[in-house]
Amino acid sequence: MRRVEEAVGGWPVIDRNGYPYVVSPLMDGVPSVDPDMLAEVADEMVRIGDFDCDLILAPEAMGIMYAAAVSERTGIPFSVVRKRRYGLEGELPVSVDTGYSHSEQCINGVTAGMRVVIVDDVVSTGGTLSAIVSALRGTGAVPVCAVAAVDKSRDIGELSRRIGIPVMAAVRIAVRDGRAVVPD
């Protein structure tokens, strides 16, 4: 994860109503995503995740690039948790609360018994993961694990225990003195 760790110190941190929001290529696509860095992260996600599953599920929008890269590497199809409803049969509504927003999203194409891995750009408060895991269980699907590019949470182990699946990330970052850093 050398490329990522070298880049972290240059990522700006902005205040979103008291929430320290880190702006980075890996979490926002800003200023641009370096393909070698994306490959490094995707390879690490495949290495640490449990991809014994039927489907990779990615929250819109930034989870999509990771799901596509991981899908290409594993041969497992992916679907997107969309920020709009289509009204399709079996569509599953998901109410998501994060550290800085609330949204209504939806999942399509998941059925009972399906083993699902959630792939996303960042885990922070766990709001997105918690909502998706709960919705999947409500359908009878089996959430296997969640794999993020970046861990910005207070305690990823506690989050794993709280939502009942392993949560892992390719790289851990923190915000200290208004700067993004890779903790020791």
C-alpha cells in the first residue's frame, strides 16, 4: 500500500458540520484516481476479503469503482446500492445515516440465501454498512463481510461486532490536527 500511504498526507480535510471529511482520490475521485493506486487498493481488497460469495454489492457512488475492480479480479458479479428507486419487483429500500448525511437508497437483484460481500470506498461511522447489512438480512441474504478501501472509523473491530460481520480495509487513516495521516 506504498502509493496510498505516501499520498495520504496531501489529502485535504474539510469541515462538514463538525465532521472531518477527507477529500481524496480513493474516496471522492478528486482530483483524479491514479490507475496504479486503484490497482494497489483493489489487489489488497481481494487479498484481505472473503470472496466466497455470489455477489459483490457496492454503495453508489465511490464503491462502484472498487466493486468493478474486485469483480474483474475475482470473476464475481457486482450490483450497485442505488441512490434512487426504480420500483422494480423485489426492490429493497435502505435508509442510510452517515456522519454527515441521510439518504434513502435501494438494493436490487438480491434474493434469499444469496451470499453477499459489501465493497465500498470508506468505512467511517458505519452507518452505510449497518443499514445495508440489516436490509440484506431482512431478505434472507447472507452478508459475508465488508471490505473498504479506507478505514477512517474509530474502531473497525467494534463496528464488526456491532453489525455482526467482519469489516476490513486496505488502509487505515486518521485525522489529526486537521490533517489526514496514516496512524502508527
